[in-house]
Amino acid sequence: MTTPRHVQARIAPAPVLPEADRSRRTHICGVPVDILTMEETLAAASELIESGRPHQHVAINAAKVVAARRDPRLRQIIESCALANADGQSIVWASRLLRPRLPERVAGIDFMLRMWEVAANRGYRVYLLGAKPSTVQKAADAARAQGVTVVGARSGYWTPAEEPAVVAEVAGSQPDLLFVGLPTPRKEEFLHRHLDGLRTPLAVGVGGSFDVVAGEVTRAPEWMQRTGLEWVHRMRQEPRRLVRRYAEGNLKFVAMVVRDAADRLRRGPCRADRQRNSTR
């Protein structure tokens, strides 16, 4: 079994694939996404943890692409992340038009659950941060039931004045893996701002995944996940919060993809690729 980071000396191996081989990273409407399967992502994440250095993971969906196009700061944060996965099926579909094709969807909640398996097998220490107090505690109980060593669990409610104490609490628990269940862009900005101070090799934003694991909301059936209709299921559960977000966001994303695809066809794929690379 691999020796956990908290009981071994810090090492500095050669950078792993996501940092060293940027040819494995494409852009969807200007937002970076790594061309990785779930298994490749798990392997890359494990190597990041073993490095002992701090890294940030980000999950990309249509809403985040729209937000990043509007917010240059969010886009810069995503660019800096060591791993950027296609969380939404719409991102995979868009890649078929914009090229290169992404091999599969790597949903944030699925990645979290698979990394819990890795953590249980390798002895990684895990911290859960975000959601309501009762929700994050239920998620922590679910992780422990799978054999995960959970070294801390805290809700996502704090004031700006309390933020340094939150960071210190996480760092003091010496986690190998930090999962953050906060909304976008709060979680991305929080992790980017405090990545060094949190002192965890891999910090992963998981949005509302704690709510699903805690049993407070249900996940869409597999057929809805495969057909890209998971957002419909989520909207039906939280219509007041999500109707406007999905109605506007999805339309904007489709328009962005169509516009970029048309531009690519007009200029030719090779020229479009060169221009995209020059803007990275």
C-alpha cells in the first residue's frame, strides 16, 4: 500500500501528465478541459497526491463555461488547475463539434466517489468542507462507512473574518484530499486563494455532491445522465433556484458552441487550432 503523504517526507518527482503534457488539454469555448478518461483521471490524481505539492481540480460543465466566458478571473483560475474534467455531458458533445473529442464524461460526483475508494485503499486522509452542517456530517459518515479516513468535516458557512480560521483548521488536519462543496465561483476562488495555505496535495470542488451522498437530493437515473438530461432532474428538485440558471445558461452555451463551430469551419480547423493555442 502507498504510504500516505502525512507520514512521508515531501518529495518532488517529475511533474505528472496534466502539468507536463498540455497536449492532453483542449479548450471548449475558450475554457480548458483535459482529454482524460475516468481511469486516467484517477491515476493522475493519485500522482498529484503523492507529489505532496498543492494542486487544484475543477469540474467543467455548461454553466461554468458560460460563467468563465463572462468572468476572466474565473477562466484564469480554471487555466491554473492541474486537472480539469468534463463534468457535463454537454461538454463531451460540444467536443465532437469543436475537436478534439473528449473520450467520456468524468462527472464530479463520480470522481469524488471513486477517489473515496482510492483513499480507502491507499490510506489517504480526507477532509470535507461545505454544505450545511448536517449535510456534510452525513457525507462524512457515508465516506467513513466506505473505509475512508475522514480527518475533518465542516459546513460551508463562514464570514470573511472567519475564513483564515477555516483554512487553518483544514491545514491542521493534514488531509491528503480536500473536497469542497460550495457553489461556483466561490469554491474555485476559495481554493485558488488559499491553495498553499490549505496544505493539501489535491483540492477538489464538488458542488452539490454532498447533498446527493447525504440523501437530501436524488441523482438523475442513468438514462438521463447518458442523454445529457441530468439538469432536468435537478431543476425539478430545485425549480426556484435552478430554472433560470439552466434556461438561460444552456441556451447561452449552445449559442457559444454553434458560434465557435461555425467560426472553426469558416477559417479551417488547422488555423483555428493555431489561434486557440496562441491564446493560452
